[in-house]
Amino acid sequence: MLHGGFGDISDFQKVIPKLSEKYRVIIPDAPGLGRSEYADSILSYQLLADYNSIFIDQLKLDSVYVVGWSDGANTAILLAKSRPDKVKKIIVSGANYRLNGFTREALVECKKLTDTTWVKAELQGWIKHYQKLSTKNWKRYISEFRQMWFKEQYFPKTDLEKIKASTLVVYGDKDMYTLEHGIEIRNAIQNSQ
């Protein structure tokens, strides 16, 4: 399971017990979040996918089903594309491969989330949680996050077309991304629902 931006393993705490009845549940903290250290290079969706690919190999997993939400969904897509030998199924909720997939309202909110002054004033709870898990500087995460989020395109549409894993694409009624963007992603991935 791959969490979204500003998240960590605890994002999935309510579903872990039920999923654990049938599956081995593995939830890594993304670099710079939770208890994970920062990566040696700046955050990108490809870096997150590469880290998870290495993680699969280190755990000697034969195959995996990947559930990703938001940034975790984008990571799951790239992981499925690059590791068809291991990734058999993916569920992606709130995936987007380009900046203009955001709704106008969500883009305004995302700009706030990448402003350290706004975060310090408005997200004290998140900062406290972040500092409770780690001594890392939260401002570095915000800075790298901004660079990752505000690229025009995170990966080419052709990456979606290369996915062989069975895929479920999920969007909420009030999602951060347009329904049209979600349908475009669904249509680009063969055998997706």
C-alpha cells in the first residue's frame, strides 16, 4: 500500500486489520515521510517507484498487488509499468499524470500546501505528527514536494499504455482531479476498470 503526499503508514491503519485476514500487508513510508529518511536525490514519482521496486526485491516478493492513493497512485502506475514481472494488480485512487488534471479548486489548495509559511500557520497538527516520527526538517519535504507536484507532466501518457497489470482506477465524487482526467487514465490502461 502506497500512501499519498503528507502521509505515512498510519493513513491505512483502519484497513490493515481487515486486509491482513487475507493478504500480507506491506506499507512503506515514502522517502522523507513517516520514519523514512530523505532520498539522496530530489523527490519524483520515478524515484518513489524505483525505491518501491528495490523494496520488492529486498523482501524477495514473488508478486504483489499494489494499492496507491494520490502520490502513491502515481507511484503505483510507474511501478506497474517498470515491474510487470512482480506487479500483478493495482488499485489507483486519485492518480494523475499531468498538472492540468487537477481541478481549479484543488490546484489553489495544492499551492497552499507547498508554501512553508502557510503550512506553519495552518498545519501545526501535521508538523507535530511529522516531528513525532522523525527529526527530519519538514520544510525540506515541502520544498521537494513543490518541485514534484508542479511539473507540467509527471510521466508520459505512453507509460499508462505500457501497464499490463489488472488495474482498477478510482476517483471520488469530490476528487482533486477532473473526472475527464480519470477517464483518460482509465482508457489508456489496457484491461482497466
